[in-house]
Amino acid sequence: MPATPAWPPASTPRLFVDFPLGPDAAPLIDGAAAHYLLGVMRMKAGDPVLLFDNRSGEWLAVIADAAKRSLTLRIERQMRAIEHVPDLWLCFAPVKKARLDWIIEKATELGVARLQPVITERTIVERVKQERIEAQIVEACEQCGRTALPTLAEPVKLPQLLKDWPADRTLLFADEAGGVPLAKVDAPAPAAILTGPEGGFTDRERDMLVAHAAVRRIALGPRILRAETAAIAAVSLWMAQHGDWSVE
């Protein structure tokens, strides 16, 4: 007897919608998302779509009506409640376009709760296009199965970041000049990781950081890492030790 196909299929597309979902919702999808479903995926009435709203989790819907440039969906059932990601912030100096894209995508996939751009003395890219980053966050969440988007904060200069820093949150400063190996640092949530620009931190910034009560200097191995590599390596190590990677 042939096996019953899985429903919804593993290939079912996932979309973020910025409005509340629920059993009585009848989402209308238009614009770029509708073009993707209709023109790229060639979807039609009766096909399934997974939706998440950053509020209530993930929902299974089916296409009730497909017009030329829009679709009306019918909610079938809730698949998952909204997830609770580890309370880890990534504070990073913005880098050039492609490498910044990589930081945003991978940090989102790894489960970071908040993304905080930090302007340092050697930061080359001081203007951050928030809308572009927000779009990358959504795309990464759609791909990796997240139901909660990380918060994207406005860029802030390093002195202001430290001035406003919450006293109960450890700030793990990835210092190219050395520190305690992150694997040996006991810094559970709430925590944050700070990585610098391509040119590293200045001596003045290092002194400012080391003097701050919440800061702990960490090392990321014996080699000099690119800014984007350092950010993702540090997040990965923390997730393995204190995050949801350590949960069976």
C-alpha cells in the first residue's frame, strides 16, 4: 500500500506577513510575494503556503483564490507557536555590502534576538540601509524556519552604546588583542557579543571597553579573523554553550 504523502509537503513555501494571523484570517497576498508564488512557484488554488507573522507563530494556509497579481488564502491550522529565541544580541560594526549581508543572514539563521549596528572610529560604512537589512532578515527567517524576527536597532556610536548599556547584560568584547577563549567564558543570557570593523578597535576604544563593568574580553582563536567571520564564529560558540544549540 503506497504511503500517504506528507502534508504540507517539505517544499511548501514560507512567507512572512506583517499582520496578525489566526483561524478566522483571510490573508491577501499581493506585490512581490504574489509574483513569487504565482510567477516563480506556479502555485494555484488549493496549494499550501506556510505563513508567520512575528506574533503568533506559523500557520498553514491554502490558496482559496488566485488572481493575476494577488492571492487570497484560507487559514487551515496553526503549525507552531511563536518561538522563544535565546536572549543574545549581536553588536557589530557595519562592513561593506556583501559582507554585511552575510552577517545579517547568518546571525538571523543562528537565532540572534537583536541586531545592533555600532559605529566605531574605524567603521568605513556608517550609513546603514535599514529597509535593506529588514528585507534580508525576513528572507533569512523564511528560509531557516524562524517564526520570530530578530529586532533591528538603529545604528549607534560606541560611546553611546556603552553609556546606555543595561547593567544585567554581559557584553562579550571580541578583542583581536586577546582575551579569555569564549568556550571558557560562563556568560549565559542575557548576553551580547561585540565585534569590530575591518580595521579593528582603536586603543582608545579598547580602553573604554575594558573599563566598562559589563564588558568581558574574549578571544576567538589564534588567527586574525575578518569582521564577518568573527561575528558569526562568536555567535556560533555562544549558541553551542548557552543557546538553543545546547538543548536536545
